Amino acid sequence: MKISIIIPVYYNQDNLLPLYNDLKEKFIDKINYDYEIIMINDGSKDDSYKVMCELAKKDSHIKNISLSRNFGSHAACLCGLANSTGDCAVIKAADLQEPTELLLEMIESWKSGNNVVLACREARKESRSQIRFANLYYWLVRKTSLPTMPKNGFDIYLLDRKVIDVINNLDEKNSAITGQILWSGFRTGIVNYTRKAREIGTSKWTLRKKIRLVLDTLFSFSTLPIQILEIIGVLSFTMGIIWAILVLIEKLSGNIPVSGYTTLFIFHLLSFGITMLSMGILGEYLWRTFDASRKRPPYIIEDRDVKGDDKI
């Protein structure tokens, strides 16, 4: 049996050595099967890749890949999965906020017959704003796109080889890998944990990236944006008909000596806003269609550091 541990790395130079030491103490030294650690440098401009290469000298099971720029965590995870050789693969964050002991629990759940194992947060020691945004995002996903999304979400997960093959063959742009996993519908197990506060470095998970994740999830797995347009269109048409009838009655009754400028202004302003909203939503779909038609790869590998006879 062979386990692949995939670690996306983005500005984590100070985390990598403590991360490896933690893995060695709590996972590597306790297992009696083969393993590989695949670290993906997602365009970090610090010394992350240099530290990765130094770690590879200490452990020949470490394989490093450096992407040409920052393609995002989705692309980095895809790159790791595509280059993994294990019977299953675990995605693990590099920020040390998840206990490494989780890996052993997830592997036991996989051995029991689950093709997917999700590490779900029971609680999280983070700021209130982070917790509120996360809770809102996962609530929105459950209600609009993926009802099987755990209440507090997940970032860490284990995938069986058959699931990895499915994910690799999806070839989707501007999507979310967590959504793809839930959408695939494989037998799923859950292990719970408490997410710790980050002790080293600062998070690069910016508001812009959070909003992008929300949009990618909605446009990839939900019909809600189009349904919103349909509802707005029906309501606007209905209100327009009612308004026209009322104005006509008032005009025939002689109660409208002069047409109202304010009413006309408000009506045109609302119409313009609805039109621009509709164009924006349709533009999102058109862009995603155009982006997929160009068939650009989700990531580009610039460098790799592989030891042994294994080829990536």
C-alpha cells in the first residue's frame, strides 16, 4: 500500500520545516507502508521552493513541483493529484492548522471502504470575520449547489485512486475541487477535528480569492444565477403590466394632468440596474465558456525536483 500526501505551498517558507518534522513524528514514524510527499509550489516568490528542495535532500520520498505562477489552490491540488502514484492521496495544508494525526484516522476510514474521506471542522480557533464568511459560504453552497456539503465545510480530504482518476478526467476550468468531489457522489466518510489558529506567517487567503471561490462554486454547480435572472424578468414584466394598467386607468379618469418626472426617472433607473445585472451574470457564463474553449492547461510546471526512479 502506498499513500500520497499532497501539500500545496504558497508563501510558506517558515512553515515547511516544522510541517515536515510534525509529519515525521506523528505520521511517517508510525506507519508500516510506503508513502510519498508531493509539494506543489504555487508561484511563491519567497524561499518556499528552496526550502522544499532542502527537505527533499533529507527524505527521498519528497517530490517537489514548482508552477510558473500562482494558479490557485484548485490548480495546485489538481497538479498534485495528477502526479501522485499512491493507492490514495491526501490533500494537506501547509499552515499547520490541521492536526497531522488526522491522516491516520482518514486512512483507517478509507480502509473500511470509503472512497472519499472528508476532514470536517467541529470548531475553528480563528477570527470572527473568517468564521462568519466561512459559515455563510458553506450555507450558501448547501442551499444552492451541493446539499451534501458538511455544515462547517472541509479543506482536507482523502481520495481513493478511482476518485483521483475521475477528478483528473473532468477537465473543468474555473471550478472548485471540493465541489467536484461532492458532485462525484462516491461513498464518503467523515472525521472531525478542531482547526487551530495559525501560528507561523499570515494567510494569503484574501477577500478577492474568497469571492472568486464563491462565484466559481455558484456558476459551476448551481443554476441559481440564471434562476435569479428569470425571477427578476418575470417580476419586472408583471410589475410593468400592472403599472401600465394603473397609469392607463388614471389617465382615462383625468387624474394625471401632467406626467410625473420622478416616476419616470425611478423606472428607468431600476430598468438600467436590472439590465446591467443581467448582462453581468450572462457575461460570467460567457467568459467561462470562452475560457474552456481555449483549452489552456489549468497549471504550467516550471521546475521539478524528483528523487529516485519515480517519474512525475
